[in-house]
Amino acid sequence: MPLRIGTPMPDLRGVTEWLNGEPDWESLKGHLVLVHFWSVSCHLCHENMPKVNQWRDTYAPAGLRVIAIHQPRDEWETDVETVKQKAAELGITQPCGIDNLHKVAEAYENQWVPAYYLFDRAGQLRGRTAGYAGLSMLENALKRLFETQ
């Protein structure tokens, strides 16, 4: 069962390596946080990444923080150099955790890529989606959170 709305943001312990630096955990407090799961072999992840990057850049001044989590679907995707190369190609400049042991996926009860988890300023889950249409549904929740907080 996926995380329930209102669940506190699980920590990201279990990341085997960080690309683009580890998030400053203290600086996340009081901000909206989008955690998105992706994988090297997921073509839908690649198609959706420009939208995620647009949100990262557009909403950052208003307080959105974005964290990427690479969740490998096959053994070959655990190669860190492959992940680094694909992350660079996709324009992932936000902190990107490599979850080769699936510890973060387990904490988030996540089975899908792409998958998106939106947390409010108090660190509570306010939206979660997966798949192609997930971004459009999540964007409404994102806009509402900025309007109400």
C-alpha cells in the first residue's frame, strides 16, 4: 500500500551515493518538497523529466525543493557511472540519490517509476502520483499548496 496522505516524509537513509550533493536537510524544513523516483531504463521518466526540471526551476524561488531518487529496475542500472551519465543528459541538477539497495523505495512503499511524492511545509505528504498522467494531477496539488501556505 502506498504512503497515505498526511504521512510524514520518510527519511532517505539507504541512499548508496548522492549525485549533485546531498540535500541540506535543515534547509528542507519549511519548504515544499517533491521527491521523484526515476530509472535509467524508464522512457516515461525521460519524457517527464523536462517538466520536473521546469517545476524545479520555476517554483524554487517560491520554496519548492526537489530531490531525485534513482530506483534501478535491473541489475545493470546499479552502475553509478551509467546513472551519472543519464542524469546529466536529463538535466538533473537537484540532489539525486542512488537507491541501489531499494531502501528508500521501501521507506516510501514505492514500486513504480516514475513516481512523485509532494510534501507540504510541515513535511506531510499532500500528493502522490505515478505514471504518465501523474504530473498533471500533481501540478494542481502543487499550485494549491503554494496558494494555501
